[in-house]
Amino acid sequence: MRLQILGCYAATPRFQTPPSGQVLEAGKHLVLIDCGEGTQMQLRRFKVRFSRIEHIFISHLHGDHFFGLPGLIASFRLLGREKPLHIYGPKGIREAITLLLKLGDSWTNFPLHFHELSSPDSELIFEDASLCVHTLPLDHRIYTNGFLFKLSRGDRKLKIDVAEQLGIEKAYYRKIKQGSDVPDAQGNPIANALLTEPPPPPKGYAYCSDTAFDPGLIPQIKGVDVLYHESTFLQSEAALARKTKHSTAEEAARIARDAGVGRLILGHYSTRYTDLESFRKEAQEHFPGVELAEEGAVFQW
């Protein structure tokens, strides 16, 4: 998986503090996660091919997470897009986008599919041979979801030395990796468990945008490789975090620690702060594997 940060700040967009937007390469897909104002400019800046984006996931209908979407859709149209675009977001997103397109007499010349979300519980919203996506219900001022992206489990690992000792033909190797029993050189059936090892656990990424501190998230993201968790405030502004239903860096770290995740990426910083290292330091008191989302930053695993 490869994650690139397009924007990672809260509320009002500014030249050096763009709002939420990310692109995630997962399996054969390049997906866009949230689309704050100016996201398409960031896509161009970091040379992300518009044509590769087929799925867009919007966490909630606050402007710093979706005001860039109408403009991006309009640009797709101007660029002559023909292949479908799928948008996953809260109920109401269809009405918001289609009204703007209608008023501007600029309906798309490509299939535009909305998948509106309203369930208070986690649900599977996308699945194919390489990737599945579940919602992560969050505790914010309006209906909000995070998203859990998981690659499909790969093939089993072939024990080549054992296969060679048993004289198994190479033509069977693909079937073995897929879990099949096969005959040895004498035609005797050999159990797959003798010839393979389990595949590594599928890689995963959990995106938790705007949310109050919510331990209910922990079982849903248990053991995920990478967690992005909003940290709008430092602990010194914990009262403001509670009032606005956001989290502090310390609270994000406690979620990461208790969920046993591999790495924690902090983001969605309030623009009141100029020193992002303060977020890292606060979080590292509770969870060591902390990294900071910054404009253009790339994370791979």
C-alpha cells in the first residue's frame, strides 16, 4: 500500500495548510479519500493521474472534506472522461453534487454512481478480487464515517524444497499456492498443508477523520498496519476538542496503542498551531510509532 497526503489541516483552507485529501494505492486501485477545497490542484501538483481515480470516499459533509468534489467532477468532464466514477459518502451527497451540476448545466458525460451511506454500524461498501472497504462509524457533530481498506489475502507460500523432494511437477505449483492438494511423482495425493505455509496477513489501512475520542473504534481497527487518526488539538485544548467532537494527539495515540496498530499517522491539525512536532511528542508518550501527515508526504507498507 502507498499513501500520499494531499492535505491534512482542519477548517479554513490556506495556501500552506490545505484541508483533507489523500490518495491510497491499494491492490490495483488508486482511491481518493476526502476531497477538501483545492484537492484537484494538489492532485496536479503531485502528478496524480486523474484517470486512475475510479472510487472516491467522503467521510462527511463538512466543507473541508468535500467542497473540492464538485470542481473535481467538473474537471473530469472537461477532460473528456468516459469511464465510471463511484462516490461513497453520507446520504445527501448525491443531492448536493447533482444540484450544482444541474444549476451549471454541466451534467457529466460519464457514468456517475453515488453510494449513499446512512448506517450507524460498520458495513462492507466495496469488494473485488484485490480490495475490500468497510465503514468505520465515527463520533462527530454530523453523520461521519472513517474507512477501513484491506487488501485481499494472497496466495499461500509454496515450500519449493518439499515439492521438489516429492517430485511434484512444476505445472501444479499455481494450484498448490491457491490451496489445492496435488499428486506426487507416484500419483499419491499430497495434502496442501505439507506443501505450503499460510500467506502473510492482508495489509490494511484505517482512515479515521473527524471524531471525538471513541474507544469503540478499537475492536474495528485491531492490529491494522497503519492508522490515520485526526488530532485537531493538543491536550492543552482538550475541552475544546470535546466541545467540537474532535480528538487530541494524546487521544489518537491511546486509540493506536489499545488497538495494537503498526503505525499511527496524525493529521487534521487546527491551523492555530505552527509547530507540528508538538503533536508527535505528545502522542509518543503513549504510542512510539507516530508519524506526522504533511502536505505531499508519502507512506508505504
